Amino acid sequence: MAENEIYQYSIVSALMDGVGSSGLPLSDLITHGDHGLGTFRHMAGEMIVVDGHVYQMKSDGSIATVDTSPGALDKTDGLPIVAPFAMLTRFRPTVHRAPCSPHSKDELAALLSELLLPTVHIQRCSSSPA
């Protein structure tokens, strides 16, 4: 998969319809990107992927690292660790800027407005599995 393209497994409406008990094994999912967001079986917390490491943020605010090795089992139910929904990318910065320290929310907003594109353009969309 090319850099900065988004890989999406499933759709949010499927989660809303109750399709949350199965999904893609994490060992397969992480082959599609090194940064992203998603959820776990039965929506047991939020999935956060940073630099290829997967974290689970639970409802109490605690964060734990998640085993992504093939065959890894969930410690709570003994079932394989899967993601019923996730979006990942192979993130590579397209803009580089010297570090700075905004001193207020307004300064941060101005900095982000300067750096971000005014619109997002979808370059490619596919419904076929990758």
C-alpha cells in the first residue's frame, strides 16, 4: 500500500448494526499501516496505532499495549484479537516545520490552519479487498 493512503476495514454503520464480534486479526491488520484508529471485538475500547505499535484505550481511560503477533489471544475471553473496524495508513509527513511552542489555543489553531490543506481530496476509492 502506498504511503499516506488509507486502508479501511469494514464500515462504521456495520458496527452500529451490531457486527462487532468478528473482524480482521491484528497480525493481518498491521500489515496495512503504521498509524491509525479502530476498535476491538465487542467494541472493548479504542484502538490507537502509532509507529506500528497497537494500543487499547479502555473505558476507564487506561491504555495498554496489544500483542499483534499471529495467534495472539485476548486476555479477557481467550479468543483471537481482532478488529471489527479500523482505518490505517503508512504515514509519511508531507510538510516539515521547525518545532515551535504555541502559547494559546488560538496560536495552535492559527498554526494548524497554516499547515493544513483547505480541503481534502479523495484520490482513490475502492470497494474491493486489498
